[in-house]
Amino acid sequence: MALALQTFSTVKDANAALKAAGTRYLGGGTLAVRAANEGDVSVSSFIRSTEPSLSAITVSGGKVRIGASVTMAAIARHPDLSSLSHAAHAVGGPAIRNMATVGGNLFAPAPYGDFTVALLALDATLSTDGGDLPIETFLVKRESIHAIVTAVGFSLPAEGSFRFLKVSRIKPKGISVLSIAAVLEQAPDGTVSSARIALGCMADRPMRATATEKALLGRILTSHGIAPALAVANDGTAPITDPLASAWYRNEVLPVHLGRLLLA
């Protein structure tokens, strides 16, 4: 089946075109085009926009704004986003990173979407023509969101506070067994004063590890100090089962890798 591609100079026009049946927005195409090549007949036309703001990265006053068309490669090499470089590098190999976009990653189903796990830990906000949306709200209802995401925004994490780990069977570009991102703030005495932890592949989309976050508060990041947090690491999870790993396996290894991340 032939696929049409429509390109618009503005997001407004692209959004209007997306109202037609059988249309889908095309970012880097790493997942959407593959699905079409594998026989997805639900899409008859791809829509894209070349509006310049979609490809811009702005870092000012500790605030970051990344356009939805920005690629993982662009994030990985940006001098002001060195703390996120590891998370961007976790998305595929060089060829994929040169095409995969922030916007596309937001809609990627598990076991994909590693960068979205990082954005969830960073408490990012998504921008659309209809206004801004907290990332947690977006993830709950993303299948029903038909407006184009134009950018993501978040506060740049303090030095050393952001941590990211991807577990895969093929390094460095394998698909995730699981991924973990954390923003941890510590008081002068070393105790954890704030924690946001996000998990990938432990549900059908990135999720918060709220029980672990609560258990870390007031604790020191030692083997003894993090033990209560690891004991509740699986609370609320519903891991996927795929050819890479079973749900049982992901539940078993989550506390192990979470412990490594916290003690890093």
C-alpha cells in the first residue's frame, strides 16, 4: 500500500491535517515507518512539520526546552546537557540516534522509550498548541492525545543529582530489559531530602517508583540505608513480557539494578 507524506511549515497546519482518518505524525520515523513496513494498514498518510522551533534546544537560567524534533544525537552532543548524554546514548545505535526524536520517544511503547524514563524522573512538562501538560498526565492518556507535542521542558538537575541506567542484553545498543532514572537530592548530612525515580519496562509505559521514593527519604545512600527502598522496589509494577525477558525476570532483577544505581 502506498503511503502519502504531507509536509507543513507550521504546527498549526500539521495539527489540522492530523484530523483526517488514517493520518499519523512522523518524527524521526524509527518506529512509525518500521510499523508501516511490517504491515500496519491503519496509517495511509504521514504528517510532518518543518517549523524551526521544533528542532531548537534552549538552555537559560537553569531551564531547558527541547523541541520535539530534536534528535537523541543532538542532545548527546549538546554542551549544556552533559548530564543527559548517557540517557540519550541509550537510545539505539548511532544511526537510530541520528533520527530518533524526543517527540517520538514520548509515544514509544515498552520496551522502547528510554529517554522518556529520564524525562519522567526530571518532572518534565510537555507543550502542545493546546497548552502545557505534566509528563505524568500525558503518559496516562497518551493514546487519546492527538495534538502534536511541540517541546519538552524541565529544570536542569543539580550536578551529580541525575542518574540513569539501562539494562540490555546487547551492549551498547540493545533494547531494554529495564531502565531506571533518578533525581536525588541530599542534605548536608548525606541523607536523601528529595527523590524522583522512574522505571522503564516495569509497565507498558514509564512509571514512577513512588514507594521507593518515599522509602529513601531521610536515608543515607549506603547498602544498609537503601535496603528499605529496595524491599518495595516492585510495588505497583506490572512488567512487560517480551522475547527479551519475562515479567518475572524483570521483577527479580529490578532491585539489583536499582541498588547499583543508588550506590553509584
